[in-house]
Amino acid sequence: MKFSLKIKTICAVLISALLLAGTAAIISDQAYSAAIYEQYETMTMNLAKTTAVTIDAQKVRTLRDEVIKIYRQICRENSGVPDFENFSDEDWKKYFARYDTILEMEAYKDILDKLYQINEANNVSSIYIGYMDTETRYGIYLADGSTGAEACFVGTCDPFEESNLERMKQGDYDFPAYITNYEDYGWLCSAGAGIHLDDEVVATALVDISMDEVMQNRHDFLANLCMALICITAFILTVLILLIGRIILSPINSLAKAAASFVSDKEEHGEGHGQSAISILDIHTGDEIEYLCNAVKQMEQEINNYIDHLTAVTAEKERMGAELHVATEIQASMLPCIFPAFPGREEFDIYASMEPAKEVGGDFYDFFMVDEDHLALVIADVSGKGVPAALFMVIAKTLLKNSALNGSSPKEILEKVNNQLCENNEAEMFVTVWLGILSISTGEMVCSNAGHEYPAIRRMDGEYELFHDKHGFVLAGMEGVKYREYEVKLNPGDAFFVYTDGVAEATNSSDELFGTKRMIEALNAGKERGCENLLGTVREKIDLFVGDAPQFDDITMLSILYKGKKITADELIVPAQLERLDEVLEFVNMCLVKHECSKKAKMQIAIAVEEIYVNIAHYAYGDEEGATTIRAEFEGNPLQAVIQFRDQGVPYNPLKKRDPDVSLSAEEREIGGLGIFMVKKSMDAMEYVYEDGQNILTIKKSIQ
């Protein structure tokens, strides 16, 4: 605190008192001054009027005419009004010599005597009679009854204001009372009244009354008033401060001290022991302070109750937090979390992650071996969040896995689990699911989508793009729903990525969604990495986009990279069956890619391999079963592919068959032989031997 309440209160009271005292002093001074001014103005005006009617107007006119006659003659001689301020003694001597006859006039003496009498009777500063000459706009002194040294001389003049000219031309020679303060004369109240003779104003009687004594009295009055106000203010201030200290400040300080000791009292006495400083307060002021004290006592009781409740709630929350932590660990342990997941299988690489928005989430993923050649992949998103979604997730995951292990197809699995989840689904929850079963040996994956996000796929030499698969209805939404399935062929080097909506719907502080477009860009930024690093790249891009915004939804991702069956020594042995053609072509393609074969040569070799293998599968063993060995070697400069086919079937040399006449039409040509003819034409060389009971057919082709 910069200032205590006591200091603030004293300052407020002091300022208020000073303002009131100052206001009272100003108002009193104004009222006193107004009354005095009005009194003196009335008195001065009345005295001027009395003088005007007391003086003999006929004598004044006689005197005026003589003075004016001499004055105007002097003005003509001086070409204007004489410059009295610069008169020398000689000038004054000549000037007054002109008025000697005036001073001897009976009229002048009578008027002057009357003015002296009025002066002595009323104690005025100056009293004189002047004539306002509208022609020259000067006031000419006719007689001065003042007794001071500054008495005016007959015939001298002073200019009067031009604003009075029009009024005097209309015959109004009265001057209402006014107050002035001159350095030489002090405070004066002046007034003038016209001296009338019949209908003519012959002159003006002017009176000045000194107000110096009055103004001194005013000053003394104001000083005494201020002193009295200061004393009264000091007394009232002292009383107020004492009363405020006792009635307001002391109870407030007691209340503040008690409130400040609230925590220490609880630490000292503990819960439910002793009395606090607030509870023993005894304030009875009968006003708001007493009400405040009672409110603080009530607040203390409510705080104690709240603390007791909060303690219990905190303990319960800690217990729930511990249980949620255990639930989080249980949920995490339910999902495959050990990687590499299948260290003995080299046909594929798989990785998945799930990051819940709360302690537990509704997203889940799963992957497991149905048998030695089939891998089940699952990713799902339960509606809602938190514990209810986690419980529903456990049920859905268990049902999906149990149904898949029974050997059912994805379509059958979803239909069966949907009906099971619809039973007793009082909470009306649902789950979106993508389910795929991959044949590891062939790369064929049968999938079904129950309202889940579109997956993303990348071919070996390409980039990730969304795979717009067929969607079905969500699980647990409606009983008896039928689902469709589709097939995706994964070749070695292809990758598949599935995710929940928490990825695309990650939101930054500007409420902007991450979106599938940014997700695809993130996938392509990490496409050359393994599955684990790929998911890490996507997560980094999401975090960079979201920034400090809180995570809104669970983020779950699963990625698989199909590598295919591992081939060693550039040799492949397969049953001579048409169904194994893709495997043979894949083997040859991998060998060619490894040695950087050109696209044109790769296509020609693939056509030749297909033609030769199909002939072996059709004719080598007849109705019996047998195997075919395909060996690929690379030699020479420029590099040449040497691909050899071996089978133990019926001996047959395709090179002995006569080439078809391609100049004939299809109807005219002999059936058969066209495929082998095309192989011979597209390859650099083609050889056949029968050795050790085996047909050995070799083709050669430059790959650069």
C-alpha cells in the first residue's frame, strides 16, 4: 500500500474542509463586496443628484457661458485644445490670466461656496461641476469644490469617451455610479447628474467618494472570516478524524488483521480445533462495517466447508487420476506396442501409433497373424472420448479379433461384429472401422470399410495418394447392415497407410484443419523412410501445424510396407501353374530393377517371360504337377540379362517350330507359334537344350 486508509481518510476530509472553507470565504467576500458596492453606488448617485438640484442652475449657466467663451477663444488661438500636460509656468500664468474675471464673478463664488458646504457635509473626495462639450468632446471644469491639492482649475479639460457622445447629444448627461481603482487616487465611487434649467442641461454635477477605508474593511473582514473558518475547520477536522478512526478505521483494521491471520490460525489450530481471529471479532457499529464483519465470518465458515469438500474431492480426483493412469497403461498394452512386431517375417514392415486426446481414448489399431500366410490389419475410431469410448473400444477390438481369427472374410467379420455391438447398445455409441486381410505370399489384400477415413497408398516408384475405397455404414449404428469388400494388390515396394480422423482434423489456434492434403504432403516427405520414421514425420508435421493449440482428438496411424517373398541367388522355383505367373513376373522385375534395366527392355523381357512361362504351365506336365525353375544372370558390357527356364516336363524344343508367315492374314496363317516368334524377334538371343531330363530354354537381352 502506498498510503494507509487513515492517511487517505484524513487527506479526503482535509481537502473537503478546505474546499468548503474556501467556497464559504469566496461566497462571503462576493456577498459583502456586492452589498458595499451597491450601497456606495446608490449613495454616490444620490449625492450627485442632490448637488445637481442644490446648485443654482441659472448661475451655473451664466458661469458656463463665460467659461466656454474664454475656452473656445483659447482653443482658436492654439489651433485646438491646449496641451495642458506640457504647459510651462509662463503658459499657466497666461492661461489663468484669462480667467481672472471668472474668479471674481458672484455666480462662481456662490457655486464654489455651495460645493464646499456639500463637501464638508458628506466628506467626499472630490465634487465639481463640468460641462460636456459635444463639439470638442472634452469635459470642461467650471467649478471644483474639492479641498485636496489635486483640485481642478477653471477652464481645464479632459476628453470623455466617444461612446457617451450620442447619449449626451440626446440630452442625457447623467453618469451612473461606477467604481474605479487608480494608483494615484485609490478606490473611488463616481457618479454624475445633469443640472437642468427648464428643458436644458446646463452642466453636470460630478461626485467622487473614496472607498479606501471600505476596501480596507473588506480586506479585514475577509482575513477575519478566513481565520474563523480555519479554526472551525481545524476543530471539525479533528473531531471527524477521531470519529472516523474510532467508528470506521479501528473496526476495519481489526477485521483486516483477523483476515490476515486466517491461514496461520488454520495451521496453528488444525481442522476443527480452537477459534480463529475472525470468529471472535466483536464489531457492533450498526452499519455496513458490522454487515461486512458478519459477511466475513460467514465467508470463513463457507471457506472451511469448501476446503473440507475440496480436500475430499482432491483425494478422489487423485484416486481417479491414478486409476486413469493405470487404465492408460492397460489400453496401451492392449494395442500392439512391441516393434518390430514380427521379427521373423521379412515380407513386410509394419508400424502403428495411437496418441489419445485425454488419458484414455476411443481410437485403436490392431494387427495379428490369422495364419502363416495372412495378416489382419485393423484401425478404428469410437464415437466420443474418454472412459466410455475406451470401454467400447475394448469390446469392439476383442470382437473384431476373435471374429478374424475364425477365418472369416472382412465383409463377414464386420457384419457379425456390427450385430454383436448393436445388442444392448444403450449409450448409442458407434465405431468406424477399416479392416484388411493381407495374403503375405501374393500381396493380395481383401479390405472392407465401415464408415472410416479413406486410406492412402503408394506404389513402389510413385507417391502417396488417397485410395477412394467403398464405404459402408458404421458399426453399432444399425443391426443387419451388409458390408462390401474390395481387393488391393500390393507389389513389392508398395506401401499402405490408414489413420483416424484425428490426423486430418488436427486444428491450430486459428481453427484451421490440417486436412488430407497436408497429410499426403507429409507422407510423401517421408516416403523413402521406414514405417516408423514415416509416422514420425507425419506427427512432426502435425505438431508444427498445430503449434500451441490443444489436441482435440485422438491421433492414430498405421503403415505397412510390403516387401514380398525374399528371393535369393536370383533364382525362383515355383509350381508350373498359371496362378504363379504374377510371382514369376515379380521375381524377374525385381532382378531387372536391381540392375537398373531400361523401361523398354523391361517391358520386352516381361512379355517374353510371360509367353514362355504360360507355355510351360500349359504343356510341360500335362495333367500332372511339376515345378519350374527361373534363374536370372547378368553379364557382359554392355550389360545383358540372361534368363533361363528349366522344367522336367515333356521334351520340347520351341525353336524347331517353323516361324509363322506374318505376311498372311490371320485366317490364312497356321495356328500357333506366334508367341515364340515374337520372343525370338524381341530378344537378342534364344537357346534351347535338353539335358539331364530337363528342358532348358535361355533368352538374352541387353538391358541398357
